[in-house]
Amino acid sequence: MLNVRQLADLIEKQRISVMFITTAFFNVLVDIDISCLKHVRKILFGGEQVSVKHVRKAFQYLGSNKIKHVYGPTESTVFATCYDVNEMQE
């Protein structure tokens, strides 16, 4: 089983600058150790509906210029769309 805290440490130690993760995992990182994302330049996430609560929390800690919500069909490994999330409305 994945140890989220170990992965958070790895993100910081390896100085990950751009990462793609699922929406669910983005939510987990925001809840458990958002500080591991402070040096990541771009965080791309997708695969399911955005959690307004988690994106707002990320904005408060990281600022609004780091987050991209992406979409691509399951059958391929490309992004069909990319949206800069710079604000969050209800």
C-alpha cells in the first residue's frame, strides 16, 4: 500500500517540479501534507470532478497559478483539454 507521507517526502527530496496525479490523490495530498507541493511549479490533475474544497485549500497555500485541471479519454494517454484553475466559483 502507498504511504502518502513517504511519497510527500519524495516529492520534496527529488524536487519534483511538474506532476500529474488523479483528482482523488490531489485531494489526499492537500488533506495530509499540502506542504510537499510548495515547490512544485505545476500540478496537473484530472480523472474526475474537481473538489471545490480542496482546490480552495490549495489556492490558500500554493497560490492560484500552479494548478491545471486536465482531461483526456481513458483509452489514450493524452490530454484532450487543459484548464488553468486560477479561481474557484461555486
